[in-house]
Amino acid sequence: MDDIKLDYTNMMASVVGEYGIHEDELEALRPQSEEIHHYLMTRRENGFLPFYELPFNTKILEEISTLVEEIGGRYENVVVLGIGGSALGTIALAQALCPLYHNLMDSGQRGGRPRLFVLDNVDPMGFSQALDILDPARTLYLVISKSGSTVETMCQFLIARERMEKALGAGYREHFILITDPISGPLRRLAESEGFRSFSIPERVGGRFSVFTAVGLLPLALVGVNVQALLQGAIAMSERVTEPDIMKNPAYLNAALQFLAYRKGLKISVMMPYSDRLRDMSDWFRQIWAESLGKKNGLTGDLLHIGPTPVKALGTTDQHSQVQLYVEGPFDKSVTFLIPENYGADLIIPAYPPAPSLSYLEGKSMADLIRSEQQATEVALTKNGRPNCTISIPEVTPETLGALVYMFEVQTIFAGGLFKVNPLDQPGVEEGKEFTYALMGRPGFEKKKDEFERWYNDIRRRSL
Amino acid sequence: MDDIKLDYTNMMASVVGEYGIHEDELEALRPQSEEIHHYLMTRRENGFLPFYELPFNTKILEEISTLVEEIGGRYENVVVLGIGGSALGTIALAQALCPLYHNLMDSGQRGGRPRLFVLDNVDPMGFSQALDILDPARTLYLVISKSGSTVETMCQFLIARERMEKALGAGYREHFILITDPISGPLRRLAESEGFRSFSIPERVGGRFSVFTAVGLLPLALVGVNVQALLQGAIAMSERVTEPDIMKNPAYLNAALQFLAYRKGLKISVMMPYSDRLRDMSDWFRQIWAESLGKKNGLTGDLLHIGPTPVKALGTTDQHSQVQLYVEGPFDKSVTFLIPENYGADLIIPAYPPAPSLSYLEGKSMADLIRSEQQATEVALTKNGRPNCTISIPEVTPETLGALVYMFEVQTIFAGGLFKVNPLDQPGVEEGKEFTYALMGRPGFEKKKDEFERWYNDIRRRSL
């Protein structure tokens, strides 16, 4: 059992009032939910939703463990060149499952494992500062792009590749592993023509659903995460999230709660872990939720442009930044707390007689404090009529994180059905890509350049 | 001149249509704006808005530079214990103004300056992992709390203090500097009774407006930021943001644009720097904007609960995560791009004949790419009717960042007037604090414990 718990007490109207959800609203979703469930199961059987099967793929585990054994100790640095779905799962899970100061430890403290750098931007200052601290001879690059042509990642790759060849000569190729489409695209062709080692991202697995492929598993395994346990956690969750009854399926139920909250005007969905290690799960979730559900769909009116806005927050930190707004501001958001029941460490607060006004803390622990603060914030929100729910995991482990990721993936796919959008595409980013190609002079995009000019330079610009 | 530019072309209805702003709407704000301006200037003259004067305080610069000279080279680690306004300015400005991998460099590369750790949470795992990597003899703690009683910071302090005393004996006191109220509170009393070195946060300067006091200046100076230049930048901005005419004052104008956008239902305000170094400016802004404006005010109806929700994004990274939603989702947000005109470094994209389909990138630079992507995203949003504006700074320097921070501070205070809220208080977080005290057994909060029970344990809990 994965033991992940979804507590939705404070999503209900009986507790939070006007903006809460009524039992009968959940009930009313049953027929539609059953339809969506059957649709998903049929799509799955027919091979159109392969993300469901990824945790069951033991072959990839063998490939990766063979590779890690062969080369794992050889490098001081593993560098991911990738963006969006090629980066966010690795960032979130490394933050959760490596020591928090992994990169600051010396090699012995890291058990001989490499440091991890995920370079997911193209700021020339940021990228050149990264290259400056990476010893070419001790660095392995994982170049990750499903299409094999993502412009940011290709730009990084071309620059890093040249540097490495200059530093290391022909043997530089061993320092690159390409993770891309099994058949097509520039990276796949380079793997074939230039002999780079490569891994495939299975067909029909989109970037934001790819963390259980080599995209996430390889970098995580290289830095010491037990990726087998990660997949076992996902498998342990798989039964719960294929249960047809929304009241028994945490992924479906949470999707339904979020959908109903959205319909009541709570269009912002805050994810607020109370845990340093779970901090970046919000960034991973932010992508899968926003990019899957933020769509122009086939409907009209208010439903033409749809999609909840996920917001990242961190407890207790953001109590001193965002909670004022959450408690008193507009009724336009729900909050999902994400908490580990056990923090895996604790610190007792000692006495300090010169500060008598702090003596109430004596003998309590830091875990007592962070738990109290989460519960206090929960009750403050609830009392002020602000819907919120809590997802708890027993402890931050590869198993629980694997289960959590799998649950959120299914939740997202199911929510696509409720919101009546295709959760697997992202047509709205195509136009920006085309304008970028036009500005970068890629052949075939000349007309887009003209259009850009009309919107950028041919209008009266106003500035101060 | 600070040369910060606010380009608001794409906020206007003439460009983006329905959700854009009309000239006459800006004009109509003039009388109210003049009133707010005069109110602010009067409050300022009477000493109620001392944040305005902070950059002009040369005395603090002398004190800090004396201290840095005395002890700066002695430490390998500077650790800030603080949360919210005691942490976010330092995090944002260190990210902008220190080398990005400052903490990974060896002492020589850092010019003998210490590493910086800002510990702004009470996760026992996170805090104990931090303590484990900090050599007591080489570590300086800055304990920052205006009230001197912030529970998270006091908990950290009590634990770290005991560790340091055990490791270093009576001399441990030299490893702590307290930054707190000039007169009252537990930290101030400890500074007096125990002889800890201390700095004062001037009266009436709230946490989120305190970055130009010792709160931000001391840690930044210790790690090598030119804090004098930072304040000079703020001073250079001060004239522009005290200009009465909203059409000539970038702080007032941006507040007005954001206010009008909010009134049109764009209640989410995304800040999206295209720069690794400017990344955490969004977190600092998120606090000042949300906590100052997210309020229950004296009005009724839709205006009873008010406040824009600031959202952090990063370009180009979030083009692969959030932009799908921004382009196609509901019309509920505006985007503010934050860009440096000069990235301070550049990398030319080299040729790579084995990948002919990437040859269009050859000879272009990474700065060309990130600029093209920002402009492409800007035009994609604009074409889809999504209001957006761009704040540009010539380069990321202490001067420009000082100017930017000062501009946003004035923008926030002025926006308080437009939204008709008190931007200096945060009544909505008091209740959560009281529930925390009750749960932690602080004397005087017994009744709050009973109330907590009613909301937490005495209701039917629903979970799965």
C-alpha cells in the first residue's frame, strides 16, 4: 500500500460555506466520470495512453542500472540539457530524494556519485557561468528533447558540444547521452551518424508525462536515487487510480474537486508543500496541470478559454508572503497542502533561560512547529471560507514520490475529460515557437517574420 | 539616470482589444492619483513612510562597511535565519548580484568572501542538513526578525545557538548578529543582556519594505555585493517615482495599469523575468504585492475581498510549462516581462555540419535566442488579446537593481491608494499565528486551542 491520503474535509460546503462543494455536486459527476473512465481505459488498452504502463517497464531499469554501473563513478557532474518536461520531473525528484545540499558535498559524502545540474534556460550569463565550473573531463551531458529539435536545448547542445570537443578531442562523444524520439529528429539522426549513446522516449509519451522514462530515470539513477523503488511506488498506486468509482479513486476525486472548485470561480489552484524536499513538486505539477488543461476548447462563452492557474507556494515560508492574500483576498483560489507525515529527522528546541518569553518552545520540536503551522494555516483558511485540502504521504521516499507522481498524472488525464479538453496537446505554444524561428532566421518562417513586424514594430509603442 | 524603461504598448485596448486599457481610463485616474500622491507625500514628510528615506541613509553604509572590513574574511558561511521580508530581498539580490554558482566556488574564486545560506523554513530535515554542512567555527549567523519573536526564526535561533555554544564555548556569541527592532522584543533584549552584536530595523519600516536596511544590506555586503551602488541606484530612481503625474512616473503608471487590469477581471499578475539572475525578483515582488494589496477592506460586494494574485514565472523556461495556459486559457491574467537589455555575457552558437537542420542557428548567439523568445512570446500573447508589458533594465547591476526595487516599493504603496487598502498591515496572518501559538502551548492562547479543536477535530473529516 502506498498510504497516500487525500483529506478533502475543507473542500466541502458543509465546512467552508459558499465556495465549498456539495455532496450532490460530486454525485452529479458520477455518470460523466464513468464515461471518462471507460474512455480512458479503452484508450489505454489501445495503446494511446502509454504513460500508464511506464512504471511496469523493467527493461528500462536494467538498461539504466547497467549504464550506471559502467559509468556512474566516472563523473563529477551530470548535466541535463533540457527544458519543460525534460527537466521538471528530474528537478522535483532530485530535490526530494537527494540530500538537500548534494551538490555542496564532497565526493566522499556523496558516496562517489556525481553532482547534478539541470540547465533549463538559455540565459547566456547563466549558461556560461555553468560551463565555467564544469571540468570537461569529469562531466557527462544528458541532452533531452523528445522532438530532438527544441531550440533552447539545441542551442545549449551546440555550444557545449564544441567546448567538449575542443577540450577532449574525439573521445568527447562518450560524455554525451542523447534522450530523444526512437525514430526521428536531429538528435536521433546524430545518435546514429555520430555514434552518441542514446535512449528512446517511447512513442506517444509527451514531455510532461515522461518522468518515468529515461528522461527522469537516467539522471536520477546517476545521482543515486533508487529508481526501481520509484517505479514500484507508482505501481503500488496504479490500482487505486484505476478504480472506476470517483469516491474511491484519489486521482479522480481530486480532479473532480478541482473541477468543481473551478466552476465556482476558484480558478487559481495553489499547491503548498510543507516540506523543503517536496518544494519543487509544485513546479512539476504546475507544468502538467497548466499545459494539459489550459486550452481553447470546442465550446463557447466562458468555456471557450479554460484552465486553472496552478500556483507554487511553500509552507511555512509563504505564510509570510502569500497567506495574507489567501485568507483575506478574493474568493478565487483553493489551496492544496502537501505534507509528509514523518519528516525523517527532527530537532528538539532547547531551553535558553535568558529569553524567558520563548520558553513556551522548550522541549517542543521543529517537526511539532511545522505541523502546527500547517494545521493553523489550514484552520485559518477554513474559518475564512477558503476551500483547501491536504494530500499527505507517510514519508518522503522514492516509493511515496513515485506513487504521488503517478496519481497526479492520472488526475490530470481525468481532469482533461471533466474540462472537456485534450490534455495531451499544447497548440498554444506553437505560435510563439514559430515567431522565435522567424526571428532566428530559420528557413520557411519568412512570412511569420512579416507578421511579427506588424505586431512588434509597426504599432505605436508606448513607454516611459 | 537609471534608464529603467516601462513599455506598456501591449496593455492598451488599441493593441490587445477587449481586455486592454483605454487612454481615457488612465486619464480618469488622474484626480484620484493626484490625491494619493499628495497623501503619500504628506505621510512621508510626517515620517510615516520611512522606507522612502532608507537609500539616503549613509550612516548604515558606514556601519556595515566597518563591520565587513573587520569580520568579512573570517567566515566561510553567512547564514540568514529569517523568513518573509527578512529573507526574500536578500535571496533576490544575491541571486542577481553574486555569481550564480557562488556557493559552489572555492574561497579563492569567491574572492575570500563567504558562502550565503538563507534558511527561511522550519523543515527539520532541511534545517538539520544545513547545520550538518556548516562548520561552526567558520559560520556567522544573522538572526533577523523585526518583532524579535517570529516563531520560525526563534525556533531556528534556539537550535543553532545551542549547537554553536556546544561547539565553541562562550566565544560563540561573536558568531551571531541580531537584526531587530531598536527598542523592544526578545531579540533586542538578548542583544542587551547577552552582548550579541546587533543592528536595528528603523521604526515603521515593515518587513517587506526592509531590504535597504541592515536586513538586506548586511548579508549582501558580507558576500561581496556593492551595497553602496545598490542604494545609489535607488536614489537615482527616487526622482522619477516622486513625479506627481502618473503618465511620467513609472511606479504610479505601472500601479495604475495593474489596477485597471484587475478591474477588468485580470486578477492574476504574472511576473516573468527572462534572466536567470532576475529569477528571484519575482519572489520578492510576490510578497510585497500580495501581502500589501491582498486585503479585506472597508468596502462591500466584490470590493470587500480584494487583491491581485502575483505569479512567478521564468523565461524561457516557463514557455514550456505555463505559456500554453497564458495564451489559450481564461482571460484572467496580465504578464509583466522583466528583461536586461544586456546579458553581461554571450555565447556564439557554432556550426555543426552533422546536424544540417540546426544550421539556421549557426553564428547567432544565445542572447539573440533569449531575446527572440521573449519578443516571440510577447507577440503571441498580444496577438491572442492578452495584455502584457515589459520592464527593461540596461544590465543587471547593483545600481539597476536598487532602482528596480525602489520603483516596485513605490508602485506598491501607490497601488494601496488605488485599491483603497492599507498596504502596510497584514491582519489576515494574525489568526494563523495565534492558532500556531495555541498548538505550541504558548501561554495566553488556550481559548484559541479550543477554537482550533472545533475547526479541526470536532468536524466530520472526509478522506480517501
